[in-house]
Amino acid sequence: MLSNIRIKGLFQVAWASALFAIFFGIGYWLNSLGWHHMPWEFAIPAGLAIAGLLQAITGIPFIRLASQWDALRPWQRGVFGVGIVLASFALLSAAAIAYLSYQGAS
């Protein structure tokens, strides 16, 4: 059974995805009119979705998770932060390599 916090996190991911789809549709429409822009607005639903995903995975409200992060010593935040960046880079690199391997890039 899912806890209330996890359901709220999944709901946040769902509406952030809907917001992303709306932004994508508006961007596609504007692009068809000849207005080219850098889609920085996609960062807003991405941040909301990541916060909801963390909430859904851990079962901890995001505010409490943020206060636990702030309670760490500065060197611990540095080590964990660098570790998170490296792990994210490794996952993205693995996904890119898998995609290129699957596509048979020449």
C-alpha cells in the first residue's frame, strides 16, 4: 500500500509531466510560426518532477528531505553532491552509449 506522501509525489510527477506537455505544445506551435527560442521553461516542470520523484521513492516529504540535507556538514554536502553529479553523468552516459549502440551509429 502506498503512503500518502508517495501518492502526493506521484501526483506531483503527473502534473509536472502535464505541464511539460503543455510547454512542449506551445513551443512547437511557436516554432511553427517561426519564433525560435531556447526552451529554458522546460526546467520548471523538470525540477517539480524530480522533487515529486524523490518524494515518491523515499516516502519522505521534500521539505523534510531538504532540511536533512541542510543539516549535513558542508564537507558532507560537497562529497554527496559531487557523488550525485557523477552518478547522474554515469547514468546519462550509459543511456547515450546504449542508444548509440542500438542505433548503430557510424
